[in-house]
Amino acid sequence: MSFNWYLIDSPYYTEGDERFNFNFDNGLGLSDVLMDTPLGSHITLCKGFYDSDTGLFDTETETLGIVQNNAPDTVTKAWERQLLVPIGTLLDYKYVKCDGNLWLIMTKPANNKMYEKVSLYLCNYIAKWQDTNGNIIYKPFFVSNASQYNSGEVGNKTIVIGYNQLLVYTSLDEDTVDFNREKRLFIDYNTTNPLPYKTTRVDTVSYSFGEGRVLTLILTENQYNPATDNIDLMICDYTSPAPTPPTPTNIEIIYARQPQIRCGGSIKTFTANTENEITIWSKVCTADQEDYIVLTPDADDSKKCKVKCLANDLLIGSSFRLQCTDGTSTGDLLITITGGI
């Protein structure tokens, strides 16, 4: 059992205060288990914006942990695991990648003075919707059936319509905090005739703990609207983006979501929207920013440049300019350095 490996056979404390030796022994013991035994698993702690194209979050940190309950006794427990890591590891992370799966952290990290522990739920669906600015948001969901024993239909002799309810857990963050009862989503792996669902219950409190809050949703089967629902994109109530005005003399630099990068976060790719090859990518920044903002032009595609801001909290809230040229036209973009989730 997991509680046996840290027991000490022969106490040797003599100086009257066992705390230092206790902390030393339990930290060293857990480290030995993680690194030197088959119990230790490679995991990735994740938070921030999720990019469905790459499967990456804004912030990802690789570490070691012990994943428990890998052989569940019942079907209903197949989507649940426990994770043990050194104390102070989990902080405000939202998700865990392990063994090719993505897991939502469901509980507040708690410790028994020897290791930190959380419960995980398997993310079995990536939901899509548009925010108020028309940006497409992707969010990993844990989805379970909330209407297991009904007939799947409701109505009278005149008309019968489908009826199903889903229970959803997902990260409560800047993308989901404004969820309301009118939000409609496709939740279906059938992409030919997918079922749309309408949000009928929103709970931001029940699973709240510090900065690692979890959003609970009840989604009820809804009717497909051919005038607004886009099956090709699997987005309900889709709004087409406004056409971008032409820029004949300047190169537009395009990016995902907002013109921002996170301090200490992952690499973000910026792309020059031009038919010509880009000859130079450059930055205009302050002396304090110079050593922390790293540009890496793509070796295979001159129109792409990867930008990263190394960790330095003093840079949060500041801005710099990303520039490019194809020898004739130029591109210029103001980028803000953010902190946050």
C-alpha cells in the first residue's frame, strides 16, 4: 500500500525536535519511489489556453508522479484516478497529461505531510464554442450521462422529441466563467448528425477551491437549428467573422486569440499573412525585456516566427513590437506580456 513505503523501522531522533529529520526523510523517500521504482510516472501539469491543433496548453510542466487506481473495480470508476506528487507541485494547475490521456484536476491539492494528492477525472471530449469576440474556444470536458434511466424521449401523441441530459465538469477559468443558460454546444462524436445541447444548469461554486476551480454544467438535449448551427465546424450558434480589410502596403501578422504571450509560458506562433517570403523577423523592446523575449523564425516556413517570454514577473503588463519584412512591405504588431492562469 502507498502508506507503507515511508515508515521508519528504527527511530534514531535524539535532538528533541524531529521535524527537520522527518521532512528530510519523507521528501527523500518519495523522491526514491518516483525515480527508482516502476511506481513513478512521467506526467505533464497544464493550465491556460488549450490549442486543439497542437494539443498544447499555454503552460505545461513535466514532472513525476504516482498515479493510483489504474485497475478500477467498476466501470463507473474507470474515468477516475488519484495522483500523488511532492508537496507544492500542483499549485494552480488545471489538467494533467499522463499515458496519452488528459485528466481534469477535480479536488483541492491536500497533503498528509509526506506527499500531495488530488483526484483526477478523465477528459473524454473537447468542446467547441465561440466567445463574445467570435474567437473559437476549445476546452477539455469530462462528460457523463445524467439521464441514465429515462427513455430518451419526451412529448405527447402529437410530437415526440429526443431528451437526454449530460453532466459536465471542466476548468473554471476566463473562458468558462461567463457560461450562461443560453449557451448551446454540440456534444457528440457523430459529426454527420450531431446532437446539440443547451446549458440548463451552471454551478461555479460546488467544486471551487483556491485558483483551481472546477465548473459544473448540466446540458439538456436541444433541437438542431440549420440557420445558426454549423455542423462542419461543430459549433452551435456560429457567427462568421467579419472580413478582414485588405492591407496592400503592410503585412498583417496573425496569431491565435489575442496579441499576447504569457510570461514564463509556452511558445506562441505568429504568422505573416503574405504570399512572399519573409526575410527578417525582429523585435523592438526595452533593455529590460531584451534577454527575456526570444524569437525563433521557423526553419521550414519563413512566414512563421515562434515567440517566447522567459520567466520574469517584472515584465508582466509590459509590451513590445514584433516586426517582419519581405524586402518591400513590412509587418508590425504590438504584443503584451501577461501573467495569469
